[in-house]
Amino acid sequence: MTFALDVARSITGQPWKWRGQGADAREPGYMPDDLVTQLLMARGCTRDAVEAHRNPTIRAFMPDPSLFRDMDVAAERLADAVERQEDVRIFGDYDVDGATSAALLIRLLRDLGLTARPYIPDRLMEGYGPSGEALVRLAGEGASLIVTVDCGAQAFDALDMAARAGVDVVVVDHHKCSAALPTALALVNPNRLDEGEEAATHGHLAAVGVAFLLGAALVRVLRGRGWFASRAVPDLMALLDIVALGTVADVAQLRGLNRAFVAQGLKVMAKRANIGLAALIDGSRLTRAPLCHDLGFALGPRINAGGRVGQADLGVRLLTTQDPLEAAQIAAQLEQYNEERRAIESSVQEQAQELLAAQGNRAVAVIARAGWHPGVIGIVAGRIKEAAGRPAIVIALDEDGVGKGSGRSISGVDLGAAVMAAKDSGLLIAGGGHAMAAGLTVAADKIDALADYLDERLSASVARARDDRALLLDAVLAPSGVNPDFVAAIEAGGPYGAGWPAPLIAAGPMRVVKADVVGNGHLRAIMAGADGRSIKTIAFRKAETDLGQAILAAPRDRRLWVAGRVKIDDWGNRPAAELHLEDAAWID
């Protein structure tokens, strides 16, 4: 076996390999001579698709919305509502995908002359997804059509109650479905088990992407009815900024249409036409146009904070407001809630980390405690997953002995399918999700049985995923090559994110000049190379790991390779490149 830079076992215990070194990564006999093409093809792009992926456009990747089951039924029903000026409610989930999905439909319907109102359930009082009581209440208030977004695919009882109340419900979702579907006028979801082959290839879309396709179908129906004979056609492309935000924040894979959504959405976002998004950007202290990672690490968490620890509807209100003053006020509220979220998360994280040791060698870490805030358990599950290198589920128990859990998985392990199977086996009150994330409701006395079930079901796939673990490198640089020009060059292969990983670069040979711990367990180090150049490196939340401890204790004369992602540090007067460390390996 060939190892990159001869690293068979790094400080973190994994081999280094070149990304795309397998036989199927590139076409036989073809070796691209420019960096961007190499990056694209190493991520699975074929030679004839390089140009489309180099500058991903909606036109190149947009499918016919009618490919999806129930899409035409949903679009026709919404068109009827527009023409009749019906009372329409958009029932959204309380996360970023839910907020952006709801905001997209509300803004589009507003441009079509119909005022639709949002309904976002309270995480603590109502829980995830539509409840029958809420749907019946909305019907009682006069709603004749309810569109659920980012939820509803498993809401059997709630949708039965809505049907008995006589209100039409259209479900727009992307979560895994059962073979049986709930009662609804239309259920649009690329992950329906009865979906056609071509439509199913879009199962990686976030709900906001599905909502965008529904919006396109709606405009097409109204055009066919002559609605725009004396009216302006809405600019769907102007909504791509919120599509990009929801897609990245929901960690949807940036392949195909999602890449186009994000690439074009970032261009729209840079124009600051959405008043609420502009206020959010200002509140997050970004002084430049947002980049892809800003959506996931700066903007998304602030939208999420409302649903986690504050008011659930703040996100959709921010993204739909037309009042700059209201936008600034909501952005300030979200900033405050985000600070509260960080404090709560830190406390729960510390306690969960202490309980992790008791998990032993289980394939899935299942950690539960009473008193934890349900609004942060998803974030903490992600942190536990990273620390343990295996899927993790964190459960917050209430006073009645019922737990709300959130899980995060590792690549190659379908946690959502396992949670749905556990529900079908009677271990859960409710549960669902997708491959990389899941949510559940479980009785306290079933938690041990759930942990045993998941251990038995997923142990083989977790073991395979961990055995296959390797750091995949895209390039090796001398220290002098870690510079802003190189960062600009690799950005042309983006946007990067889930399913389209940012390039990993090895630099060296290096030696540690200075290393210390900053912030909340972050490792900071200055590395110097034989070419006389030094680079700044940082490893977030890794000071206490094997990597952090090795670098902190590294002899100043011992050489090593370092690997990570090259980023621009734009906090100073002059932008400089820095390396965000993922791993390192001793040379001698």
C-alpha cells in the first residue's frame, strides 16, 4: 500500500493517503495539469463534467421539478391558493433548514400577491414536527392550506387529525420516509421509498432545496394559467441566498444541484438585498461578503439559537422582514441567544464528556442525563462524535422520564435508518432522520435497550468506517507555499463542505517554534520550515488530544509534517494564510 509522504501512522493514529489515488478517481491515462481540475476530479468529477463543476449554475444542474412525486399536485394546490387568496400557513421546523424553507415560500408567495403566515413550534413545549393539535388549531383559525417544511414525513397521527379537520396539508421534506406515508394532499420528498430513480438522485437536498423546486413548479403552473399576463414574474434566483444558508447549515452534501445553490447563493448574498440577512451578517461582525464556511459557523448558529434557547420564530421573521429596524432588533436578539446557547452548551458538553468514559467500546455512544437543555444536545452530540470517533446520541431527560435525543454519525454509518428501525422495534416513542443525523424520543427505561440495539445493529459498519479511516491529502507544500495566493487558487474548486471536502494540505518538513493553548482548549503553534519561512497554525479544541499534547511537548529540533486546511486569517491589517491543523506526523 502506498502512503502519502510515507506516513503509515500519524500522531492521531491514521495513515495518510492521496485523495483520488484509487483506480476509479481519474480516467485512465488522463492527468490534469491545473490544480482546480485535479481538485474536482479527486472529488469524483468526471472529465466531461469538469467545466460544469468549475462554475456550477442552476441551469446546468436543475432537474424538472415534475420528476418528483406529488410535486405537480402540490404546485397546482398552491396556485389555487394564490388565485383564491386563501389563508395559507407555513409550518416549519425550528432549525435553519426549517426557517429558510419557510422564509423562501413566504417571500415567494408574497411576491405572487399572497400573504402566508409562518408557524414554528416551540422546541420545549411542542417538540419536533407538526402536532395534530397545532394543525387543527390553525384550521380553526381559518387556514385552508398548511404547508409543512423540513418536517412531516413521519407525522402520521398529526396529519390524520388535520385530514379529519378538513384542512389540506402539503408536506415538503427531505428526511427518511417509511414505506407507508402519512395522509396528505401531497408529500414532496426525494427520499420517498417509491420515488423514481432520477428524482432519488437528489436525496441529498436539504428541505430548502426541495422548497425551491416547489417554488419553480408553482411559478410554472401560474405562468400556464396566465397569471403573469399583467403581473411581474418573481425572481426565484433572488432567493438563492437563503437556499444557500439552509443547505450549508443543514450539512447537506454539496454535490450536484446543492453546489449550484451555494455557489450562486453566495453571489446573491454578497449583494445584501435581503434586509434580514444583511443585519445578521453585520451582527456576526463579518466585514466582507460571507464565504461558504461562514454560513455554517457564523450565520447558521445565530439563526439556530432562536430555536434552541430563545424564540423559535425569530429566524423566519428575520429572513422575511422588510423593515431594517426590525431586522436589526431581531439580529441583536439572536446574537444574545447565541451567547446563551454557548454557555449552556459548554456546561452540557463538560458533563457529557465525563459520562463518555462509561460507554466502553459500544459502537454508538448513548449518553443521557436529566436537566440538560434539549436545545443544545445536537451540538453536543457532534462534539462527542468528534471526540470518540464514532456515532453519538445525547439525550435530555425531563421530569416525566421521557428523553429527547439527538444523534450525529460518522461517514459510512447510516444512523437515521438505525433510529427508524429502533422505532419500528418498539424501543422509541418517535424517531427519524437521515444518514448523518437523527432525532428521537425515548422513555428513560428504554435507553439501555436502545444502546444495546444500536450496538448490535451498527457495530460492523462502525468498525468498517473506523478501519477505513485515513487522512486524504490533496497537495504538499513547502512552508512558503502556504500563502493567500494559494488559498485563492483552491477556492476556485469550491464551494467546499459536506460531501465536497475542502482541500487538505501537507506542509513541511517543519519544526515547532512555539506552541501554547488559547481560548477554549485550542492549540496555537508557530511552525518553521527549512526554507526559512514560518507559518501560523491552529487546531480547534485539540489541546487535550494526542495531537495537541504531542505538539505542545515537541522538541524544537525534531522535524514533522503537518496537515490541515489553509485559510485566510483576515483579522489583521493584511490578510495572511494560516493552517488549521488536522494531523501531524514525525519525520525523524
